[in-house]
Amino acid sequence: MKAIPASPRNIVISIASVTVMLPLAWLLWQESGWFASAQPDLPPVSASYGPISPIPDVIPDLDLKKVALGKSLFNETRLSHDNTIACASCHQLEHGGDDGVRFSIGIKGQLSGVNAPTVFNSVFNFRQFWNGRAKNLEEQAAGPIHNPLEMGSNWIEVIAKLKQDPIYVQVFSQSYKNGITSDNIADAIATFVRSLITPNSRFDKYLKGDAKALTPYELSGYALFASYGCISCHQGVNIGGNLYEKLGIMRDYFAERGNITEADQGRYALTRNPDDMHKFKVPSLRNIALTAPYFHDGTAQTLEQAVIVMAAYQLGASLPGEDVSRIVAFLRTLTGEYDGKPL
Ligand code: HEC
Ligand code: HEC
């Protein structure tokens, strides 16, 4: 591995080593039973959670009437030009919040140019979309409605259709003084999307102090996730979603893959700053076991493959198979609950 100069990332790795590795080493040591005289009482995991914190049980102050309206709109095919596609067509809440295919299928069978991320926990992302072009969920909602490859419509068309439906007219008027407008449609959808959180994964239970929520094998995967430096990019409440990073830091991912598309440009497509070429929002790893295939280009079919690619291109490391299995076992503990039920 090449020498990496001092950078905020390396500092994060150092902090991670102390806040994650020490309690983990302690736990593994306890679990191992190597020392019969070990203290039976485990230390508290961590008062402040370290680089990753658990998902809260609720998002406070959500207007439940708007959540309900947003839910109808999320499932509403009339948001698309030919009334065939809803948000839920590509973001299936019963399948991890995405569609399970490499590229999503929009109106007239067209394929989108990138893999659909999950909608779950997007409230915790600092920006929306792979390249971060939407600054919040309201702005995001307008995207697919207007995208010719996705819903292929526009506000004028959508508003006209919804205004023909007396139920929508009535329900909108209960929450919004000015009834059905583009801002209010986006507001209701965004309010519903904010409610889509998945607390209580086994890893979160572990973070909240249940030391037995993870097996020693899974914990060793977490230790490797921290010590290899995955955690320097995938951290925070969403285990991602709070920074931009280049795909291909240690090796040229795109030259090796070939067929470069506009979607591969990442943030450069917005900023035209050469430093932003191939920079993407680091995606959340929450519920990652449910959202194959992986990466913006949907090229990794399995979690194992995704971990190997990440290690090689982001960290310059070639992982032993055993380490890949342990990290994957850890990633599988990140599946949470929606509406009180396991995803
Ligand atoms: C045809 C499939 C399709 C439809 C319909 C669709 N999406 Fe998406 N969604 C995608 C794809 C693909 C992306 C990634 C696009 C990108 O980053 O350039 C995405 C991204 C998102 C994101 C950002 C998540 C993140 O981590 O950045 C959210 C939130 C979202 N969609 C919500 C919605 C909502 C709300 C609707 C309905 C108004 C909707 N989507 C309709 C396919 C779809
Ligand atoms: C330098 C920052 C960085 C490091 C280090 C890093 N990642 Fe990533 N990770 C990213 C970015 C950026 C993406 C999105 C790449 C893309 O598809 O464009 C990503 C994507 C992923 C995905 C696919 C997510 C999805 O929804 O498709 C997985 C899984 C993943 N990383 C796991 C790991 C693991 C495990 C490690 C350590 C071996 C790691 N990452 C190290 C930045 C990083």
C-alpha cells in the first residue's frame, strides 16, 4: 500500500482506532474466554458512540397528515406521464427501498443511467443523489417526476391530474392553505420520505449497549471495517451519506471498467471542477444486505464483490478471503426495522 499523507481521513482512522478498536478488543478478549479470570462485567460500549451512531427510534415533529398524503403520492402512478410508474416502482419498501436491478426501469421501459439507491434513511444524507445534486428531499422529489427516463412528466401535468381527483383536492386542502401546488406536492412526498427510517438493527442494539447483539465473528468484522479504514468514509448515523469521495483513490476504477458514461462523472457533472471528477456521495451502508446490486453503476452483484472492490480501489488493499467474510458478516448486521417489523 502506498504511503498516505496526513489527512483528515487518517485522523479519523486514528480516532476510530481508539474509539472503536479499544472497546472491541476488550469485548473480543472477553468473548474469547482465553483468560478464565476475565471480569464478567463488560464495560459500557461507549457513552458517545464514536464514528457510527444508532438510528433514532423516531424522527420528531413529523406532521402525520402530511406523512399519510406523502405516502399516497409515493405510490401514485399519476405522477408519471403515462400513469405507469410511481416512486414505489423503483423504491420498493418491502425490498429494502430499491428495485434490485442494475438500472431502474422508467416509463416506456427505458433504463435509467444509474443504480437506484434505497429511500430508507435518506433523511440522514447530507445531500441526495449519487452526485449530491439535490440539497434536500423536497428538491429531490422534483427530480424523478421530470426525468424523461424515469417518470417523464412535469409539474403542470401532475398538478392538472391531481386536481381532477376530488380526494386529493380535499386532502391537500386539509394540510395546505393553497391546496395542490408543486411545492406542496414536494413537501408532502419529502415528509413521507423523512419518515422512512430503519432503527433497531442488531448493530444499533450493540451500539446502544447490548454487547451480545453481535457474535464475536461479526464483531471481528466490525473491527476489520474500522482497522482497514472503511469507517473513514462510511461513518455517522447512516454509515455513509455525509461526505463526497472519489471512486478509485488507489487505482483507476473507470479506466479499468471502461465505457465511461455521464453518470460516472459524479460531482464533476454539476461543478465542472476537475477535482470533482468521479466524486460521489459516500453511500449509506444501512440495510446494505438487501440492496444488491451495488455501486452507482450496479456492477457488483454481491456484498463480497463490493467489499473486495472497495478494498482494492479505495484502500489499495487486497483482502484475505477470511477478512472479506468477516466484514460481510458485520455488514449483514446493519439491517433494521421499518414500522416495527424487520426489513
Ligand atoms: C424509474 C425509477 C425511479 C423512480 C420512479 C423514482 N426513483 Fe428515486 N431514484 C432512482 C434512481 C436511479 C436514483 C439515483 C439517481 C441519481 O443519483 O442520479 C434515485 C434516487 C432517489 C433518492 C436519493 C437517495 C440517495 O441516497 O441519494 C431519493 C430520496 C429518491 N430517489 C426518492 C424518490 C421519490 C420520492 C420518487 C417519486 C417522486 C422517486 N424516487 C422516483 C430511481 C427512481
Ligand atoms: C475513500 C472513501 C471510501 C472508503 C475508504 C471505502 N468506501 Fe465504500 N464507498 C465509497 C464510495 C464513494 C462509494 C460509492 C461508489 C460508487 O458507486 O460510485 C462506496 C460504495 C460502497 C458500497 C456499495 C454501496 C451501494 O449502495 O451500492 C459498499 C458495500 C462499500 N462501499 C463498502 C465499503 C467497505 C467494506 C470498505 C472497506 C473495505 C469501504 N467501502 C471503503 C467510499 C469509500
